[in-house]
Amino acid sequence: MLSKHLVYLAVETLEECSKRGTSCKNVLYQLRKERRLNERQWKLLYAVVMQTRKYATLLKETVELLPESLQSSLYRCFDCRQWLLWLFLYDLLLGKNEIGSTLADSVVEVCSQENVLLLRQCLETAKNSIPLTDQPAWLAENIYVYGRVNYVNSSMESVLSSLESSGYCDATRGEQVIVEKDSKRKQLPLEFYKFWLDSDVSSLLVFPCHSRIAEHHLVRLRRELVIQDKASCLVAQGFDAQLGWKVVDACASPGNKSMHLISKGIEQHGEAFYHNPIKVIAIDRDKKRFELLNRTIRNCGYESYIDTQKVDFLEWNDKECQGIILDPSCSGSGLIKRNWTDGLDEKGTRPTRLKQLSFFQKKMLRHALCDFPKCCRVTYSTCSIYKEENEMVIYEVLQQVKDLGWKLTRFLPQWPRRGSLDPLNREEAAACVRTDPKLDHTNGFFVACFERTKTPISDKKRVVIQASDSSHSAYSLKRKKT
């Protein structure tokens, strides 16, 4: 339980972060040294500050939905300090309801049983009324856990058999899970051990959001099941690489899309794949990410199928590749479990950041479409929900490469949610794919697929397109991947 001293220290931290537009984490680590907090105090302070900051937009919207008289009473009780009010409401509505007893008696009087009920009703209304970018905290509970069958090491039949023998059951069959009395799992709800087959990605198994499948030996030891978000699986599912193709995965780390492309080829073509395999070149320029890429590929058994190279995609070329998977640096705004908004709004950092990112993304996409003469298919994807990184990037680059033989092709035709109109026309928007965390139970994601229908680009036209980049400087951008 937080003492009154820690409560007000948390409020001061939140107020300072909001005023300065800085990350709460930096201020908290600095406080730990300056105030000489012990381990328990610092953990309590860290938890309540980060959670209050994460839910701040939701709590603000909740208060604004209250009657004006109750709003006034609440602000008066908390001396018009909004962060103190939001911290209290977080603890009351979403936390352990422990802070109220450390504050003034007037707070308890305002939060009568009737008012608390009204607050909870407003909270539920607020969840459905604010933008997706401000919802990561509670939407995370709506995101399922996905496990992709690794066809290099196993098969769907083998994985299903192993799961069922260890207490899991296919929820679509209506079977009852039987857990032995001496099982270590007996303390967990039986719901944790259900799964079902995904209807969109053929090799994907779906588990409830609180499932502990990541601890299963199929994932940790045998690598027969790879934990990978559904949104990330859509690229390889719809890429349709042909046998014998050479495919480049630009900005590849941690390597999930590269591995899925190979696994999909084995699943789709069977024995024929081994006689004429798809070759994947996975590249990444960052040292740590490249090490992660190699480690992931080695652990999952893909060394003989995927060639890794530590290079900058913008400075690299392969004249023989037929396909490119491009997933460049992005804001990560579609990743529900990341609090990307922390400290970015107060000083207008987001528009500047998006402008830098979109410039970089357009440069990467132009390179993919213009500098690989035998390439006939390119997918562009981001884990962002912003038009600036998705439809606007596609629109601007598409205008420059239409005459060079490239067009948008309808990706995953059966997928219900498509791209947004403006600036794209109806046909172009319908060719793109978007995921909605609320409806699809996966992270926010965007995919567009280009196909070449004419002869490769000439050197003269390539110079004209690249000239538009010459007046800009490069940006140093941090990768955010699914």
C-alpha cells in the first residue's frame, strides 16, 4: 500500500513529466537516486506512475462524462490537481482501491457507492469513444496469443497431438479439458488450455490472451511452435512466393516474416519445395538486431534456408531477386502493448516524428521498386495506424512508379478491412489491408502489395525518381517491429 508521501511523490512525478514532455521512466530512475528510495518503495512508485500515465486519457474522458456538479466536487477535493485525481481514479476503478484511505475524508464522501457506480458506467462509455492511439492499456486484454506451426521442425498434426497430450484442447470441438490432480496446472483456469485454428492464416493456432503457451516445451525447447502475432503473419500468408524465387526481407530482424515465408512454402508445396526451394536473404543494418536475427533463425532451424547479411538496405542491391518484403521503421502505434504516446504529445513531437518516418519509408519503398530489375512483387507493411506512414506513403510513391510497370494488387482478397480513402482512390484503398485490434484481436497493422506488369525500369527513369530524395537528409530511426 502506498503511503501518503509516495502518493504525492507520484503526483509530482506525473506533473513534471507532463510539463516537460519527457518519459516517466527517466524521471523515476532519477528520483530513485535522489530520494534514496528502497526497493519496495521504488517498485510501488514506479507501478502507480506508469499505470496512471498509461490510462490518463481514459480517466480524463471518464471525468468529462460525469455531471458538472460531480466534476466540480472531485476537482475541489483534489485541489484542482488533475494528476492527483487521475491517480486516485486509476486506483479506485482499475487498481486495488488502496489510495483513498490515505487521503482526506472528503474524498471518501464524494466517492459514495452511487458515485462509484456512475464512474464505472462512464469508464465503459469512454472506452468506446476515444481514438485507438489512446487505448493500448485496456485493448491489450482483447489481443489473443498466436502460435505459428514451424513446418521446418514439425507439422500441424504433430503439434496438435503434443498440445492435446499435455492438457490443451481444440475449443471448436467442444471437448472438456481434463487436468490431473497432481498437475502443476491445476491452479489455473481450464480456459487457459483451450485453443482453436485461425480462419485466415493456415498454420496459425489461437490461444486466449492470458494463455501460458509461451512456456510450453513446443515453444521453448522443440521450436515446433513459434509465437508470432497474427498481423505479422499476414505478409507471408498473402505473399505467394513461387518455387525457386529469391526473396529479400529488408529490415528483417527478428526474422519472423522470413521464417514464415519458408514455412509457408513447405506447407504449400510439400516435397517439391526441397527440390526447388524459395531462397530468402534477410538483412538488417543494426548490430544488435542482426545478432538477434541470426540467433532466432539458428534456434528455429532455418540456417540452410535463410541467408543473413548485415547491410543497409538503401545501399544494397541484388539484381536477381524476384520479391521484396519491406517492413521499415515505423511509429509502432499499432502495437497495443506499447505505450507510444508517453511523453510525446505535450510539445508536438508526434507530427515531427511522423514526418521523419514517412520520408524514410518513402525512400525505402522507392529503392525497393526502382533498383531491383527482376523484382516483380513487393509488400510494404507497418505496425502503424497512421495514414502518414501508410496510405500517404503508398499514394506518393505509386504516382512515381505507375508508368514504370508497378500497380497495387488486392492483397488477401477475403480480408474484410481494407485501406482508407483519401488520398487513395476506392480501387487503390481496396487493394490494401488494415487490421483493427478491437475486431481482429491482433495488433494494428497495414499491408500493401505492388506487382510489376511491364518491363523493368530504365536507368534514365530511375535517376528522375531518385532526384526527389537528393534535397533531404537521412534520419537515424529506431526500429519497432512485431
